[in-house]
Amino acid sequence: MDLIPQLQRAILAHSLPPPSQSFLTTLTTARSPPPPIPSLLATAKARLLASDLTNTSTSAIIDPSAPVFPANIDAATVKETRLAQNTHVQVVDIENLSLSRWEQVEELEAIERGERTRGRQVIRVVAPEDGDNEADTSTTQQTQASRPAAAAAAAAATTTGGANAVHRLVLQDRQGKRVFAVELKRINGIGIIKTHIGEKMLLKAGAVVARGTVLLTPETCTLLGGKIDAWHETWMEGRLARLKESVGADRPR
Amino acid sequence: MRFTQPRPFHRLAPRLGDMRVLCVAEKPSISKAVAGHLSGGSFATYIKNYAFDFDFGQQWGSSSVTMTCVTGHLTNVEFTNEYKNWSHPPPESLFTAPIVKNVHDDKRDIAKNIADQAKYARLLVIWTDCDREGEHIGQEIVDAAKVGNAAIQVKRARFSNVERAHVLAAARRLVELDEKQVNAVSARIELDLRIGYAFTRFITNNLKPLGGPLAELVLSYGSCQFPTLGFVVDRYFRVKNFVPEPFWGISLTHNKEGKQVRFSWARNRLFDRMTAVLLYERCLDAKKAKVTKVQEKPTRKFKPLPLTTVELQKAATRLLRMSGQQAMTVAEGLYNKGFISYPRTETDRFDKGMNLRALVQKQTTDQRWGPFAQGLVNGGFQQPREGRHDDKAHPPIHPIAHVAPSVLSYDEGRLYEYVTRRFLACCSEDAKGMATDIELQFGDEYFSTRGVIVLERNYLDVYVYESWNNTTELPKFTVGEQFEPSEAMMTEGKTSPPNYLTEGDLIALMDANGIGTDATMAEHIQKIQDREYVATIMRGNDTAGGAAGENDEEEANGAPAARGGGRGRGRGGRGRGGGASARGGRASGLKVFVPTQLGVALILGFDRMSFEMSLGKPFLRKEMELQMKAICEGSTTRRAVLEQSIAQYKQVFLQSQEQVGVLKQVSQKAVTFPNVLWQVIIV
């Protein structure tokens, strides 16, 4: 049956991480007769993008021979080198280097209080209620429990990053190697919260690595999307604490 | 009909078939001014009533007129006697307690005068100020008049200044009193009474027993006062909690043709040293920079928008160093004397039909700006810019008549000067210049610089409050040109905290958040000082750039920014405390607001106990203000608003009562030194 190579070609044509043979086999034999290629591809894509690239167990869905970072990629002594092969990575952290951390702390704290600022205006953040249509019936009944949802929604709306924002990411390859990456040119798909933790990227061969940091440009970096829910949630919850810690505001002064 | 002998008016026997009209203004000065114009200057006064003849046109025709006035609101609402005791019945009962409307004790004579005069009149014309409060006062006058003459017809004169032609036109174009506005104000009055009393008693009953100086103070609550205080406290803590952070950047200078040019980095600054160093190193490796863009294009600095009350107050506090309240009092005086238009307006666009040239013409005799005004008359006149706000009642604030400085007090003179210069600036032309933008690529990094040459100052010649200067002249660059920059440096800086609020900042915050009307903001600010919730201190010589934010519309390239165009930029954009903001010199010696122990305790107390709807936040009040507007627009009713707002505030009240321990706990600190600035004790 030539279904497996066909599916594999389709996956690679979409720049997705290369799948393992066992994963392809499982996909194509799960149902009989197998579903058409487009729906198999959709399933494969969803699974690949939600997976942890570093998972090496026998059920791993990533091709164990897929390219990884060169061993000395993070060497600060190397002024400039280039990636020799297309390399798939996942995002494990992201920071906006254009905003002071304190500014971000203030914004997050305001959101925790149920506020946002737009210019001089203070706006109250109301959690979207489950019933949807009744959103405006009773704002006073909003419970403690629904507030994080509001905060997340608000945060998502605010922190997309401007045209000149510079983000620094921590990227991880299939073997778990972590490397800094900085936007040498602005990439619109990158932003705090917009970029999910666990999101997959393809760093193309030729991408520049300077002093151990990958320099991201739209030409050398393809955003594939995806997310690892548990990671992202933990990251979101810990963001305020991490920001405070990094400016030293967590210690009593 | 002219009377030569002052006689009590009601004894005059009305002539048969005589059309008699009673006109009532909001205050004596307007009464006098209107009477002066309608009568052509020949009137007789009886007590405070002016008598004269006037032809109203329409169906009334020539009439004998009595013009009189009230002094603000005639009536007040209060609780019945059973509710006078502060602790019993409990304060929460005030949300539903019966209220009664009475004529103020000291206004009985005025009400009686109106009732008496109404007996002889077929028509009552209301000449109160044309705003919501004025409309309500109008209704109070109607009620008073109907005591004397239940059948009297009622009309309203719509006017926005006491200039002669305008007043005459208003008298011949009478309209109806707007019941919706009356309802909105009476809803506001009732809410203020119930909410204010309930919370004032609640706070006082709970905090006075803590003893010390608290036992002596009036611990009042007002639905505008508290959010206003909230802004001060909020900013105070933002300053106090601020954590400075280092940042890095790349600065590039090049010497050419004997001129030194400084280019700034497109990334501005990064809060990570390693990344900055990395990018800097790559710049140096590139050795040569390449010019990627040279663009020379006309630029302009926009003339100001027509003047609103909020902008007047901001300007007065910032440029003339008056308090907002002072400014309003002075402006009111100028209006009453007929020198400027009504100073309470939200409108920042002039009606197309207004003859602005004629107003400019009146200023040509002035020593200071006369020649400039003459220039406008001689062809320089340009229609003012149009903002987006129109309250449909009043034009922007503008001078009505020319007045020599010698007849004005010092402050009147300065405020009149500001209003006039602003008006002339509005009728002038934008300042024009030529801007040159040069962009470089240096390695992967981009840098740019801009040079400006001012060609025509235009409005700036009269509007001395703004300046626009040439930058240093740029040497010539051509696209594609490559050169080795004379110097490329890593720079390092540190963020600095925001400034405490100036009165201008506070007014802007209140405006943006719907706290108070433009007419009452200054009073609320005064109130929180009187209550010792906040105090002012002089801002030292700090160099942070917060104050620069007030200078809206610096020099814009795109479409003219409408009112408050600069507002949205509060965050981030302007490098706060970065190298870019070194204009603090001007801000020295400015009064800023800092909360007292008591002020902080009240806000923290309420913030902590009623998380959702804290009284220290602007949300509840803003909602109420929107409801008032909705009543005026007819989309809701007074009853509906009262029910909803009372229910909301009662909910907060009950919540507060449950958690009153929190308020007491925070206030304990304030017991010892309630009126001492918070910082003094902490330090």
C-alpha cells in the first residue's frame, strides 16, 4: 500500500515535523478502509503540532532521525554560524525585550484586579459568561472563579507586540537542546500570548546563529502553530511571578 | 413703557390687552446683561427686577417685560426628619427612605418674587445657562412661577453668551424647556443624596470610634470624590512601587560637512544587555552604513482645536498656574461680564454659521495681538479645525468682545489672554516647515534621523504657549551612499518612575473616565483637598517626562489628531525616562497631588473589601454618568436609572458592611496622623 509514503509526502510538503514510521502506520491502519488523505493529513498535523518534540518513548510520533541543532550551537565564542539543515523546534519561553518588565508587571496586576488601561481610560474587564447572550445582565454576580478567564482574554487582547517589538524566545530541538532566538526582523506571528508555549517552528538551513543566539527573520523561520496546553497554562500562570522575580520586586525592599 | 419712579412692581396695574412677559435668569449678572440688551439699555429696576419693553416676535409681539433671576438652584432635596439621626434608622435605609423637595431657606424671597411676578405675566421665559443644571434650575423656576400663576406659558431662551446680537436672536427664537435634561439632573441629585449620605454615615460611624483626630474630621463620601481620590492614590503607589530597570541601545553619530548628526536606533532600546551587545557587534562588523532613504517633505504643526472647558482647565493649571477651580471662577466672571462665551462646554468645533471673522475683527485694536488679528482680517483667516465633540448647546469658548487689560484683574487678564490667543490661533493657519528624514542601514540594524526647518510660524506667532524650533541643519545625504560612521556607541539607561499627578493630569483622567462633568471636576478636586484626603506638594526638579504628555499634538505628519490626540500614547511609546525625554526643566515647581494617610486608608479599605465594584474606581460613577446621558437622549427614564443605580450602590454598601473590618484595619494606621502625607510616615 502506498498510503504511508503518500501521507508522509503530504506532511513534509507542509513543512511539518517529520513523522515517525510507527506514527504513520498507526494513523493509516487505525480504520479500515482508511480515511482520505486530506483528513489523515489534518489528524497528523494536529497531533504533530500538539506533541512534545522531545518525547523519545516508543510511541514517539516524530521521526527519530530528524535533524537537530549542532552540538556547539550555543557557544557564545562563535561569532557567526549557520544552520546546515532545516530544523524543527518548539517554543518553551518568550519575552518582549522592548518593554520593561515592570511595565508588564503593572499591566498584569491591573488585569488581575479586573482593569485595563487604554490611554488614560481605565476599563473594567468583565469575564465572558457561559451563557454568552446574557453577558450584560448582571456584572455584579461575576464570581471569583471566572476571573482568570477574563484576565486571559484581556491579556490576549493587549500584548500582541508592536511593529518594532523585539522578542526573545527559547527554542528547543528534538533532543531537548535549548537555545535563545531573537527577532532580527519583526515577525508578526510572534508575540506574548500570541505565541503559544509548545508552538512549533521550522528553522531553515542557512539561518544565522550569532554568539549562541538564533537570529530570526521571516525568510529563515516558518511558524507552524500548535501548542502544548499544559505547558502553556503553567507558563501563563507563572508569568507575573517570573517578571517580578527578574526585576527583583519579589523581595521585600 | 418706561417707568421713572421706582415702585413695587406688583402694584402696577397691568394695562388692558398688555402682553406681559416674565424672564428669569440663573444669576444676577446674566439678568442684568440680558435686560440691558433687550431694553437697549433703558430699564427701570425694582428690587432686583428690571422692567422694560421688548418685541419677542412670534405670537407674543411687543411686550412689557420683567426680568429677574434666581441664584442657582432654588430647591434642595433632603430626607424627612425621622432620618436625621446618623445611626438610627441604619444608613442603608437611606437608599429607600422618603425624600422631600424644599425651597432653600435663604431662597424663599426669590421664589416668592417669581410667584408674585408670574401673577401678571402670560409668558415665562427661562434664561438659565444652557446646560443640564441650567435646565433643571429652569424647571425649579417654572414650579415657583406656577405657585403664583398655574396657567402661565413657559418658554426657554437658548443662548451661549451674553453678546447683544446673540441675546436678541435668542429672545426671538424661544424654545421649550427640555424635560429630559431636567429628569437627568433630578435623578443625579437624588442619587447623590442617597449614596452620599448612606456612605458618609457608614464611614463616619465606623471610623470615628477609632478615636484620635478621626473623631474630629468630616469623613464624607461622594461618588465623584472617591474615584478622584482613587486616581491620586493609584498614581501614588505606582510611583512608590516603581522598580527601575536598565536598558541598552545603540547610538550612532556621523560628522559630515562640518556638521554632526545623531541617528537613533529603530529598536529604540532593549531590556536585555546580551541581545543589545550581539546586535551592536554585528553593526560594527558591517563597518559601513548605507543610506536607504532620504525624504524631504513638507510638514506642519497643527494649530490647536477650539477650546473646551476641560482643555481650558488643563491649560490654566499648566500654563497659568491657576487651580482648575480658580480658572472656572475667573472664566465665569469673564462670561458674566460679556467678555467670553459660556465657559462650560464640551464642544470643540465651531458651527459653520458662526461669523468668526467678526469676532476676530473685534480683537484688532489690542496692543498685543491686534496686528495679528488684523492680519487674519486682511485675508489670513482660516476656518478652525473641527474636533469630534459637540454638546449641541454651546460653541467652543471664545472671546465675545475685546477688553483692555486695565479693566481686568490680574488673573482675569491672563485667562482672557489665553482664550483670545487660542481663538486667534484657531482662526489662523498651521505652522509649516520642511522635514528631512534620513534612514540608514548599518549591518542588519536601521537608524534614522529627522531634521526640521520651520518655514512659516503662522499661528505660533500669536499662540505663545507652544514652540516649534528648527533642529540642527542636516548635511546632505544621498540614497545608496555608504560611509563609515564617525561613532557607534552602546548606550545604557534606566527607567524612571512616573510623576505624581498634576491637576492637569487629574482633570484629564477624570475626563477620560467620566468622573464629574467638565463643569464640576474642579470642585471635586477641591473637595478632596478640603477633606484632607490629599495634599499638594511642589514637584522638585525631576526630569522624568510625564508632563510632556500634556503637550498633545507635538508635530504630526498624518491627519490632524482630534481632541486629545496625544492621549492614547500614555503607555510605552514615549520612552519614559529614556534619553528622549529631557524636558523636565519646565515641569519644576509644579503642584502635584499626594494622598494623606486618611486618603490612602479610605481607598485601600474600599478596594480590599469590595473587589468588583470598588468605590475608589471610576466604573460605578462612569456608569451613572452614562445613564444621565441616556436620560437626556431619551433612551432610558429617570425611574429606571434610579432603580438600577440605587440597587448597584446598595449592593456595594451591603458588601462593605459585611467587610467593614478591613476598612477599620487599614484606617487604624491613619488614626495617629490622618492628614499627614502617607509617605512621610512610611519613610
